[in-house]
Amino acid sequence: TQLLEQSPQFLSIQEGENLTVYCNSSSVFSSLQWYRQEPGEGPVLLVTVVTGGEVKKLKRLTFQFGDARKDSSLHITAAQPGDTGLYLCAGWGGNMLTFGGGTRLMVKP
Amino acid sequence: EPEVTQTPSHQVTQMGQEVILRCVPISNHLYFYWYRQILGQKVEFLVSFYNNEISEKSEIFDDQFSVERPDGSNFTLKIRSTKLEDSAMYFCASSERLLNTEAFFGQGTRLTVV
């Protein structure tokens, strides 16, 4: 069974601060994805990273895939209240997409 | 924009009853999935389905669960005899291909077993 561990589980910060969320595994994944989930809704894809060492930017969000393709990070610069939500990492392996436990982010104005 | 739709949005059932959760995946997608999320916990994989067959299933997906694509558009999850611990949000998802691709999720069905 492939497991993904996310840290931290909860994060409460002030508007304008930077933060990093980590996603780690002992398994190699063919790709890692980051999703965002709003209350009462399904996860929505933010980004897919495929190549070891890959870095992708989405406005103030920077995603990195570890060189060994076992871990990933999400960095948010100058967080805003609109960034509040549940961030999930997920990895493709076998015939399934496996999710981490999620990081619940709250950005206070 | 194409989307995955799930019905009903909320289902309350008595313990021991059978429930069928319904999903309409995106029309040109070939791979279908069911996940569940117990309140406050992680999104857990149940099953993946391709070419009218289960391609992968988790330990959670025991003999009480079954999936079907009855008519080429719907994708259903049946729980034969519900238990209290089956109470969760159930998400259907679909993707165009397997691996390294976006999985599109529905809004979920909240199942409450009483």
C-alpha cells in the first residue's frame, strides 16, 4: 500500500505570510498532484508534477517534486484569505490515485 | 464545462439496508473511480473501473460493495447491507486516461446510516 503523509495537518497564519506544506512517502510515484477541496465539494486539481526535481508555479503557489519522486511541497507566497481551504496531495501508482491526509489552511485577514 | 454529477446529494438509510449511489462521469472519460471520505478523515480509494471491469480495489471494497456501469452513462456504487461505519461522503471521479492525469470529482453523496 502506498502511503502519503502530509504535514502540517493544520496551519493558521496571518494574511501576507508565506507557508510550505509537505507531502512525503517511502514509495515512488509516477506523478504527484495537488488538489484543493472546499467544504461539501469534491477535490479540484491544482497541479500535476511528473519529472523528478520539477518545479511548477501557479501565481503565488509553487509546487516542487522531489528528485526521487517520493515527495512534494507546496509553497504559498503572501497568503490571502482566499487561500483558506484543505490542500491534498495525491500520487498516481498502479491503477489508483492515493491521497494524503490533507493540510487544512486558514489565512486570517 | 463538463462535470461529474452525483445523485443523491444526501442519503439517509437504516442499518442493513441496501443503497445505490449514482454517478454520471464526463462523457469521453474511460476510467471511473469511487472514493470515500469519513468526516474529518482522508479521502480513501475504494475502486477503479475500466472497460466494464474493476481494475483495482482497496481493502475497504469488500463483498458488501459492488460497482456497475449499467447503461454506458451511469456508474453506480452499491452497498449491499449498510453498517454504521459506512457513513461517509462518497465521491465519484473520472479521468480520460490512467496515470498522471486529472481526475475530475463529483460533488459527492453524503451517506448517513442510522
